[in-house]
Amino acid sequence: MTFDYDLIVIGAGPAGIAAAIYAQRALLKTLILEKSLPGGKLNKTEDVDNYPGFISIKGPELAIKMTEHAKYYQIDWKEEEVIKLEKKENGFLIKTQTGENFLSKTVIIASGAAENKLKIAGEKEFTNWGVSYCAICDGFLFREAAVVVVGGGYSALETALYLTNIASKVYLVHRRDSFRAEKEISDKVKNNPKIILILNSQLLAIEGRNEKENKVVEKVIVHQLTNNEKKELLVRAVFPCVGLSPLSNFAHELGICDRQNYIFINDDCSTAVPGLFAAGDVARNNEKKIKQIVTATAEGAIAAQSVIKYLENF
């Protein structure tokens, strides 16, 4: 079999970029396949304050710096969406949405994860018309308006804080009475006068004008779990931040995913298929794995080193 590449990296978030840099520096012929913006979720992050080397940096700016670093090494890079990954003899065949086929000795899957949906009435109808999964992308559209953020993790709290610079007030609806984030950011949210906490509550529905070319969110219905009552919040936008789902559909037939479709990896980022590795948000090896930029880049480096070691005996 004639191979196009020693390594193909699927995804150009922090994990994928780090993996490609380490591989290219080891003189592996490397290709990155990325279907959208390089940098992954960095492009949806306002401020990054915990990445070594930067006291504070905007997420999109860090994404640009990582991309420039990778392109400095003249790594092959194609804007392609992977739709199929197949094991072929001692290598891999990758098929893309545009009909391109690539053969590689090894593959690192670093395709990341997508935002979960609330799965409530009105969410689908008002998506892109007041329901947004990216406050940095769409927050400005709702300046001086009331908005609601749903969730209790780091991304929800970060989104709520970001929106206080734009919206008139920010409701934060969370089904529990405590947050799943560092105390520092939790305290910032609790002490911000523009954030109204609605805890022990769930969003039931999103309502508004739903005309064909004039859709406008006007209110949401909240279920208060402690007293089983419902209340209305008059808002113009809803920002769900309720977790992620791994982008691993193209690899499901390889038998490397767990029940939640995360790719199961060993400590060296290897999977059950020889020559196939994974890193970043799409992968996990236990339930307590933290999802941070620094851990994603670390896994990318580990995966690349594992590829280098694997190819020594190829």
C-alpha cells in the first residue's frame, strides 16, 4: 500500500495542532484535516486566563497564534470534513465530504465535541433567531436586552460573565444549587450585580413570535424544582451551556467508542485499533478527565509521541 502521509490529524483544535507540531518536528509527513475554524472552541472563548505564558489572552487570538505556529512548520492543511475512517491493511483510509480520499500510516482523532441541546419546546424553532450556542459570536445582537444562560459548569459561568458586558441583565438558570467550576469564577458570578441566579430550576420552553421571516424570542418558561412552580422570564435570547457530545460519528464502526460515543484511549492516547490514536475533547479514559486547553495540548503531544514510537516498528 502506498501512503499519502505518515500521520493524518483530524481536527485543528489545541489537541490537533499540538499533535501536528510534534509530529512535523519529528519529520513525519503530516496532514491536518479541519472542517471549520482552526482553534476549535478557542474561537468561542472570551478570555483565557489559565494557559501558561499568557496572563490573559482572548480565545480567538490564542487560536490564531496556535495556527500560525503550526503553519510555520509548513504542515499540510486542508479544509475538509471527515465522514468516514476505515482500517485498511496496515494503514487507514479517510474519506471526506468533498469526495477526497487520503491514505495514512497512522491517524490521530482530535475532532473535539459539539454543544448539547436543551431538547425543549422552541429551541429548534428559534435557533439562530435568539437561541445561540456562542455568546461571543452572537451576544452583540442582544446588547442592552435581557438574556438567559442555561447551565452550571465553567462554560455557562464564563458565558454569563461575558454577557454582562453586553446585556442589560443576565439570568443564569441551573438545575442544582451549586456550580461545577472553580471557586474564583463562581464567586465572580455570584457577586456580579447584573447576573440573576435562578437555581434548582430547569428551562421548560422558549416562546416568542415564530413567523417565517420574523422570529423573535420573547420569553422562557422556567420550572422551579423546589416548589414545583413555573415562572416566566422576559428575555430576548437564550444561551444553552449544558455540556458537550463527542464528534466521533465517522469512527463508530471501528469499535473504539464508549456508550457516550467518546473514543476510549489508554494513557499513551492509543485506541483498541493499532495505529489509531485520539486526543482532546473527543477522547477519554476515565470519568474524571478535565477538559482544559492545557490538557488538550498535552494529550496532543502524547499522541504524537506515541505515533512516532509506533512508526519505529512499522
